[in-house]
Amino acid sequence: MKPSRSSRALVLAALFFVTLIHKVYAQATAAPQIWFGPASRYSTAEQPRLRAVDLMDMFRPAAPWQNAASHIQVFRISPDFFHRFGKESNQDEVNAVVADLKRRRIAIAVEIGVINLIPGSCPDNIQEGYGTVSEARKIIAMVKLAGGEIQYLNMDELLNFGHYFERSASKTGCQLPISQIISRSMEMLNLFRQEFPNIVIGETEPTAMMREQGHDHIAERPDWKDGMLQYYTQFRAALGQPLDFLILDPQWEFKRGSVAQDVAAFYRYAEGLKQRGLIERIGMMYNGGGPFDKTDGAWIRAARDHMAIVEQNYRPRPDIIAFFSWQDNPWHALPDDASANTLTGLVTYYFNRYGSPGGAPR
């Protein structure tokens, strides 16, 4: 006797429900991908702490971060690492970074602004988000000369600095239409895709689409959801696929009561974008309070507090956890003892407290 049409429909519905539950459970229990990136710019006499003091020590075989390295899948490098404020870059340093990360089986991510900067088209005081094709070519050439591959491209806050940013009434960013952000980014993105066909493209955005003066937060801007929806929809159309990741950069440093609510609101809306198929993964930076943390210890304590907020309250957990710093603190990346006021120490602290150790030592 053949099963009836209604019974077949019930079986299909049950299979769909079981598959859905399995997918939700898998997403909820999957271990996050761990990204790591200490300050890696070139310091100057006026700003001596733009780079972790022991950055290059990390790329020695016996460097004391074996435990942290065993958890890290992606190492983020800023574009400023590849040049010295107009001077010739140091290919030997790039060679050392590429060789050691390859030995440790840690992927390379380059964080860079990809909105093509057209001379005379923007105010002189533009911030992150912008770059030039010549800069991109130089980075690609140096990594390839070292025998490396850029596996991840982390676009640097394009929506915020390309569309929203306004430091004051007299100092604004380009404030481009979203369509221009996309169109002016494609030349560099296509260049990276041509040179590294398997490259994974995503971005970082702050959790406050803000005017810096007055610290307007995301909850105070009525158009932020529409802006994000347009932006990620248009990027998906231009790339032919959704962005792989969106890493959120919480603006904890503003120390206002609305900050935690802003971060949560941004995270919830990003989950909605993920469900719509506009982004694949959501990441969260575990960092300190920016320039308000005057010592390494203060920055690390703040980062642990922010980590606790996310780990205890956010479900599902982020797909990516990023231990990044651009600031003066922490000035040391090493060693990776959980009690140390260092960036690798913060990774060990996280796994001791919230994660389960995994992976072979590197």
C-alpha cells in the first residue's frame, strides 16, 4: 500500500524540522574561529607605541605563545606594517612573518581600506576605509615574494567611514552614497581576487555609526538599519555572493550608558542580516576601552570585562572572536600566560575561562 500524500507531507515536514534543529544546534555549539592581531604599524618618535614592542619576536620558533597559537586560526596584519611612513618597506620582516605563520598553520588576513581614494574627491582628513590600488599591489607583491598567500581580506570599516563619518561640522569624511562605496571598492577587491582566487572577503564595522563629536551612537541614528541593509544587499550583488564575515568593533571607550545597548542592538540586527543571507558569519572583537585605558593592565582588565558581557549574554555566540588592538595598549604581545597583561595572554585567559582547549600545539 502506497503512503498517502498527506503522510508523505508529514514525513517531509518532520525531516525538514529535524534538519533545521540540527543546523541550529550545530551553529550554537560550533567553536568560534579565533583571529589575532596586535598593533603592527611602524612607530615614530612622536608616537613610539604604534607597534607592539615584541611584535617581531612572535615569529621565532621558540617564542612564548605556543598555547595561544594553538587556538588561533587567523593572524591579522594592518597595511601600515608594509611601509614605513614613505620609506622603503622591510621585505625581511614580511618574509619572517609569512614563514612563521605558515609553519604554525595560521592563515594571513590583511586589513585594508578598499574604497579607491581619488585625489581631490574627499576632504584631506579622511580616516579608515580608503586605500589606493598602488598600495594594494605593493602588499600583494610583498606577500607573494615571501611565498605567502593572503587567505582573508578584512575591509576596514567602509560603511562607517565611507558613508557616515563626521568628526565635526568642518571636518567630515567623504560621506559617499552607498552605491559609490561599492563601486569604488570593486577595483581593489577584484585585484585581490585575481591574485588570490580563494581569498575570503569580509569586513569590520564599529557598533556605532557615529559623529565623533558628541559621540552619536547607533541607537540615536534613525537610518542605520536601512543603511546596513542597503549596503550588504548591494555588496552581495556586486560580488556575486554575500560577504563572508562582519566583525563588530564595540565602541566601549565612549563610556556612556547606551554603549552596551548599542552593541547588543547591532549584534541582533547583524544576526538578521545573516538569516537573510547577506553575511555568512558574525564576529566580535574582545578589546579594551581604547585611549581611556592608560596602562596595559587597565586595557586587559577592560577587555576581560567586555568579554564577560558577550559570553554571558549573547546567544548564539559569535562565529568569530577577534583579539585585536590598534592602540598604545597592550604594548606587549608576549608571553601568553593567562595572568600576563599581554594580547596573547588574553587569548589564554579566554580559553581557560570560556573555551575548551583544542588543536595540536604549534
